[in-house]
Amino acid sequence: MKKILIRYRAFLVVFIMILIFTVLYRKLGLKALSISANSLKEMLFIVPPVFILLGLLDVWVPRETIVKYMGEGSGLKGILLSILIGSAAAGPLYGAFPIAAVFMKKGVKFMNILIFIGAWSTTKIPMFIFEISSLGSKFAITRLLIDIPGIIIIAYILSKLVSKKEVDEIYRKANEIDK
């Protein structure tokens, strides 16, 4: 029980604060509870399909295949595949992190994981289509042409700034998730 309380202490503190806030400022507190409930409902519709896809990815795609196309020696092909997978993804950014953890277990290069997360957050195909229809193709294409090199440059810099020891620790923690 104590372990559970420690693990979820941040959630419990925020929940208690919202309850206190609701008692003191009823209208704003109820609005905060409503927004939280809507966010939880949205998350419950997104997370299960993500985990189903993760299970399929984990079982159906052999580690050797992932390493070949996105691992240490993948080069440009790994970068392009990371951008494509991240851009084709649907859902909010928190859906990218479980997929990144599976990629880590499968041996994907750290820089490619950073590119995948950057592409997920910035270059989604549905967002690009929306931008073309609402802001014009010139804006959408310009933004995309700036974002893609930016994502690659940032991922490269981060992969060089983070020490091998820290990267190994991140991968170790990713591999412990199922255990």
C-alpha cells in the first residue's frame, strides 16, 4: 500500500489540491474537474489502441529487422523511417513514449528515437493536411521544410550531448518496463 501511495503521490497531491480548490472556489473547481475528466476520457480512448499496436509490434517485428532499418548502422534509412513513422502516427504526444520504449527494447538508435518523437510532435500528416486547407500550402510546406531539418539537427545535438552512460541507463530502464 505504501509503495502505491509513493508511486502515485503526485497524482494524489494534485487531486487533493483540486478538491480543496473546489471547496473554496466551487465554479472554477468544477471546471477543473470537468477538464480533468475529459482529458482522462480522451486518454482512455487513445492508450488502449496504442498498447495493442505496441504488442503487435513487439511480437510481429523481429529485433533484427528493427536493428537493420533503425539501429546503429541504419544511417539515412533509419532517419527517414523514423520521420515517416512519427509523421504517420495519430494521437497526442504521450502516445509516442510507449512506442519509443519498445523501439529501445528492439535496439533502435538513440538519435532515431529522438527523431521519431520530434516527428510525432511536429510533422503529423493529418496536421499537415489541415494546415494546407486552413493556412495555405505555402505556409504548410515551408513549416515542414524547416521542421524536418530542425528535428534532425536537434536529435543529432542531443545524441551527442547525452553521455553513453546516460543513454545506456535510459535503455536499461526501457528494458525493465515489462519485468
